[in-house]
Amino acid sequence: MPGTEAENLFKKGVDAIKNGDMVSALAFFERVTSIDSTPVNRSYLAFCIARERGQFKKAITMCEEALREEPENTLHYLNLGRVYILSGQRTDAIKIFRDGL
């Protein structure tokens, strides 16, 4: 049984990130978030926004919101840490990575 459109877009977005195709990943996560705005989808979208658009403040806010909704999901710590790294906030990144462990 094929997955839903949101599941397919999510998988394509994750695959695009793994392949370093951040432009495509951003497009996939924008689309999937408009269909199904889960904390995981928003967390990945935030990482893509930071990476491709340099909108670090917005991305940090989005990751923090996802983390508040699902504090047990280590993926949110990973994405927030990535955003901190991209924004030059290495100390904050290390702290959030440690919190995620």
C-alpha cells in the first residue's frame, strides 16, 4: 500500500537532505508542512530555512516550538543544534546536542 502524499514528501525531503540537495529539501518540507504541520515536519523545515535562506532567528524559534511539543524527540535537538552551528552559535549547539543525548 503506497504512503500518503505527506509521507512521500517527507521521505523525499529527508533523502534530499542526505544527498545535500537543500533546495529540493526546502521545497519538500514547505509542501509537507502545508499538508501536515507536525513538529517533525516543522523541525526539518526550520533546518532547511536556516541553511538555504539564512533565516536563523525564525529557524531557532520553529525548532524550539517543536522541541516544546515533543521534548522526547531527539531529532528536534539535532535540527536545533544544526541551526545553531549554521548561525555561528557553537556553544549553544554543543549544549543542545548534549541535552539531546
